[in-house]
Amino acid sequence: MSDAALWTALADPHRRTIVALLLERPRSVGEIVDECGLSQPSTSKHLKVLRQAGLVRVRQDAQRRVYALDPAPIAALDAWLAPYRRLWNTSLDALGRRLDETAPDDPEEPSPKD
């Protein structure tokens, strides 16, 4: 599994929808087809990309294939995103402080522009 394969797999909105469904619980291909509104062949192609990227696992249950999320690649993406999350949090905290500093003391008082 490469980082590029993970990002490529998650770039498609249909695959992100499938990942979100599997976050709730493992699902059969038929359930995924019903929830996503895609054809069975199209859904299977998306599941193949997710499987090749290592994002999902599949197990056979009688005649059904049941897909589940593999948490390891998601954890790797989360670790990669951590520094960016800190950057955003720092920036948003600074923005919040600035807004608090410039807010009028009386919220009912109209601003000078009104």
C-alpha cells in the first residue's frame, strides 16, 4: 500500500461514500449497492480500488462478500494529517483571539458602520 494509492482511492467521492458506510459497520456488496445507488459492477470496481489501496478487507460469507474498513491505513493518514491539524488549530485559535479583541463590549450596540 502506497500513500499515492490511498490518496487516489479517497479522491473519488463514491469511494469516500463507501468508506463512510463501512465506518458504521461491515456491509455486503448488495448493501453498498443499495446505499450508494450505483450499479453492482461500478460498486465492485470501487471496492477493488479500495481493497488494492489497503483501505478495506473482504471476507466470504456463504454467497456474499462482506467488506469492512481496515483501520491501519486510516491511522496512517491521520498521523500524516496531524501537523496540518495543529497548524489549523493554531490559526483558528489566533483568529478567535483576534475576534474576541475586536468584538464590541455590548452585543446590542450597533457597530460604527451601521
